[in-house]
Amino acid sequence: MVYDAVSWPAPAKLNLLLRILARRQDGYHQLQTVFQFLDLCDQLSFRLRPDGEIKRHAPLPGVSAADDLTLRAARLLQRHAQIKQGVEITLEKRIPLGGGLGGGSSDAATTLVALNRLWGCRLAPDELAALGLRLGADVPIFLHGRAAWAEGIGEIFTPCNPPEEWYLLLFPGCEVSTATIFQHSELTRDANPVTIADFASGAAVNDALPLVRKLYPQVEQAMQWLEQHGEGRMTGTGSTLFARCASEAAARQRLQQLPKPFTGMVVRGTNCSPLLEREMRSQ
């Protein structure tokens, strides 16, 4: 026996700033970043199962079951809350894989939020965030649900309200390995810290960008095109690049000018996550 599916959004994010201050003894890096959500979302549906089994309706191409963060999140919550029910998860993937937009982490966060409600776990937000951090450093921001200045490994949040602007996203056509970038000997790891006021005044450096441009020719070529037409920036360790635009119309005009083989899309930043909005409506 199964129950009616319920759909939940899993939004993408941009890192509007990335400062890499130091490497910690545990291998993680001390960071400063600014997270903002996008109106670009994966969609997840959950059908509860009485047999305790956790499964995907269909596999995600290129992602093994062991690496599937939605399954890992569901199993982690099931064990932690001692839940007897299972679930079948359907994922409609809209966020490109391996682009630095946080799709896998967002899918995991949405799974935790949705199943916390659907299974009746009643875990408090802090407890859910602690579970999320065990799945990945970016998962807590999607659970937090609001744009934030983040420090630590990206899990310590201070409220932040950057302008909710239109962006052109540019996909260079390659995937950048976050592990490769953070382990690389040439990565800058001694950046001077900045403040929220510095960011608000225009400090938006991404310390990973020079290395990514050096290692990935497609990113270098795409950045050159963006810089010819104004500002070019990168989210996280890439490979997605982005540019602020004055309006939706201006963003779509730039999208039409995008040369092959690059692809892109027009999105808008939002300081309240679509997942948080969905959760508040269901309360």
C-alpha cells in the first residue's frame, strides 16, 4: 500500500562571495561566503511505504545509490528517529549536476524537511541541521532557508539580505570537482577575512576562481566571454558562472547572445528559500 505523492521544491543556490581563510586540521576549510537561493528548483515527491524500504522511483543517471544524497538523507533520518515507515522518492532534476549550484545538498535538505513532517518525526530545526551537516557542508543552508552570510565550513549563519537580482547563468560544459580544487596545492588558503559591510560595498571575490580558470579551459573561455560583456562571476568552486542583469529582459537578451557550445538560463535570486515558503504554507 502506498499513499498520495506530495511534491516539495529543492532550490539552487549561488555563492555571491567565497573567501578561503585557512585549512583546518580535519581537512575542511575555514570559509566566508554569502548564500542566496534561486527560483530554479528540483522537485521531489514522496510516497510513504509501510514496509520500511527506502528507494528511488528511478535512478539518477551518473549517480550511484551509495552517492545518492536523497537516499542517504532518508536513511539517516529513519535511523535517527527510529521510524518504521519507508518511502519511495521521485526526483525531477532541473538543477544541473556538478555545477556548484548545490543541487545534491538541496535535494538532501528537502528530503529531511519533507520526511520530518510526513513521518511525524517532530525534530527541531537545530537537530535537523545537525543531521544535515553529516551529509555535507552545504546542506544546513538549505535547511536554514534564508539568505545568509556564512562562516566556519559554511554552517555558521548571520542574516543577510543581498538584492534579489536577475542573473544569467552560464554553463561552460564541464564539471568541476570540489574535492580536486580544495585539495590542490595552488589553492589560495590564506585570504584576509572580510566583513558583511565589505560585501555590501562590493567585495565579491571568489578565491577558487583563478585556480578553476587555470585547470578548466572551458571555464576560462566562458569567463572571457562574460567579461567582454561586463561582469563575470563563479558560484562556489564552479563550474557555473553568472552575471547580474538589470532586468529579466536584459538577462534574456544576453542569453540569446550566448555563443556555442555554452548553454545558460535566466534565474532570479530570492532571500527566502522556496522550500521554506512551502514548509510555512503547510504548517
